[in-house]
Amino acid sequence: MKKFVMYGAGNIGRGFIGQSFSAAGYKVGFVDINKEVISRLNADKEYPVNVVTSDKNEEITVKNVYGIDGTDAELVSEEIATCDMMATAIGVNVLKFIAKPISLGIKKRAERNAAPLNIIICENLIGADEYLKGLVKNEIPELSGYVDKNVGFIEASIGRMVPVMTEEKKLGNPLRVYVEPYNVLPVDKAAFKGEPPKEVTNLYPYSPFNLFIQRKLFMHNMSHALSAYLGYLRDYEYIYQAVGDYDIRYVAYKSLIASAIAIAKENGAEIDFLADHADNLLYRFTNTALADTVARVGKDTKRKLGENDRLVGALKLCEKHNVNANYICIGIAAALLFTPDGDDSSAELYAYAEENGAAATLKKYSGYDGKYLPLIEELYGELKHGRALSALVKKCDALSNKTIKV
């Protein structure tokens, strides 16, 4: 039986990547520092995954799994040295801490003349492949050439949504995870050393992969965050409530289509499957079983309004290709008014915008100084003073129609 090492036994690791490779016939070892999770994996050698929709809950059992203590670098490196393939889903900020055990495993593979190793990087970061590769090569500079030739660092686009697991949902099992039905895993075909594994049926190798990176960030993440920020202004607790609001859904859809057009132009792609993806996203956001909160999805506007992140990044891509981005501007303006309890990052931006205005805030925190600044400033002021979202929608509709030349 082939062996797959999953670095990170969290919800995405167990509920998506590990599940996919287990279903394809791999024995899956999960590396984590959570002692309870590792102990339970080794005791049960299986765990439940609940595939949930608004009206259905189907439980499946993921088998042939075990736990690997992430604090034991020697054990981790040996598992990596002897596996057929691996992945990470550990969080961008943690990658620097796992580079050493990964590099030790690669060093052992080199000494044993093992087969090339492919690492699927399931992290929410553009350029995650080069980032992790750089970290690993810094640990073993003497094997830089070997790494280039024998290790594939493969970007992935993680679209499957997994809710926060409450104690109530776990039903006494810390390994249980809820997931939505969507389970397609696009990966960078060109980055593989050798052929992608055909037995993993939901794996979707594609090249050039920039198209899927932008689709995830500037469509999925953008519209998810935008829905949260507008939902917050209307006092909704859950994303499905926000997307069920006609005005919010309209702004989200118009923003998605704008991004889709810009992404298609940027990558020389057809618009059809991107437009279909926009429809699919809004449908998936209405899944009540996910119970994803507005506060969680919108959290950390300081990061989510970054210059190349979901909202401002999408805005800039639209601006680059002369695509109307008025509706994305509504979402950015709303983001500056997002200040739920316990969110220090968002509170910082909220306070700065309150004192200095939207334009100054975006220049400082987003590095954005483009043509949409006046509109964002205007929209921010109107939202701040309680003007109805429906009125802003009408304003943007009117502005959009003024640009029609034919």
C-alpha cells in the first residue's frame, strides 16, 4: 500500500486532503502536535467525516490512517523519507517551523537514492511553492540541486469549505469533521516530478496554474469576505443569512463577474467556467449546515485588505484590464466599518479610517492609490452615516451604465 504523509491534522487535512488520498488507496499518516488527535488516530486508525448540506448529513469513515507526533523531528523525517507523496495544510505562518523536518526527510531520501517526492502545498498564499522551497533549501543548501531535480513543490487551490467544529458537532469524537460536498482539488500540473497520481480521482492537475490561484483568491475568498462585511452592517450572524439577503447577493454576484472577466483576460481563458463558478459559490455559501459566521470570515481586515489579497487584489486586476469594479468598492468600503469584538486587526483599521478616511487608510494599509479611491471614499462615508445598501447599489448601477459606449 502506498503511503501519504499529511502535515497538519486539522479540518482541511482530515476533511479534504487526507480523505481524498485514503479513498484512493493510500495509507495516510497525519503529522501534528495535538497529542489528543495523534493518540486518537493511532487508537482508532479511522475517523468520521460528515458531508453536510442544508437538508442532508451523510457520514463516511476514512480508514487506513495513523498519527505522527510532530514534536519528534526524527520520526517525522523518517516518515517523509519513506512516503510516496505528501502535503501540507498547516497554516502559512507555521511553514517556517516545519521546513527543517521536511528537509531532514529529503536529505534521507537523497542518501537512500529514493524516488522523487511531490509535496502538495495547501496553504492560502500566492507563491506558496517558491516560499516553502526556499525555506527547505535554506536548511540543506548542499542539496539545492537535488531539491530542484527531485522535489516537486505543488501549489493547490483549496475550495472545499469546512466549518469550525464545535463540541456539539464532534459528538464525542475529536477527529470528526464536517465538510461541504464540493471536493475538487486543482493542483499545479507543471510542478510535479513525474506524473500526477491518476488514482486520486478528485485531483485536477492544470497548467498554467495562476488561473486557479486567482480564481480562489479573487473570486471565492473575495466574495466570501465581501458577504461578511456587508452582512456585518446588516447585523447578520451567519454567511448564509448574508448571502440570502438580495442586496448583498447582488453585490457579491456583480463583484464575482467582474473578477471573472478580469481573470479570464489576465490568463487568456474562456469566461464560461468562471461565470459558472460564480453561481456555484453563491449557492454553496447558502449551506446552512456550514454555519460559518460573519465574524470569522471577515476577521483580520488588516490582512484581507492587503495589496495583493482578496479584495484590493481583485480591484487592481479589474483596473488593470479596464473591468468595472464598482461593486467590489462597496465591499472594500464596508470592510473599513467591520469591527466585531475581539478582532484587533479590524479594530485598528476601523479606528484609522474613522480618523483619516478611507482613501488614506487604503494608501497606508493596502498600498492602493488607484482610480477607485474617490468612489471608495464616497461609499465609505455613506455607509458610515447609515445610508442604505440598496441606495449604494443603485448608485453603482448608474455609474456602471454610464460607461456603456455601444
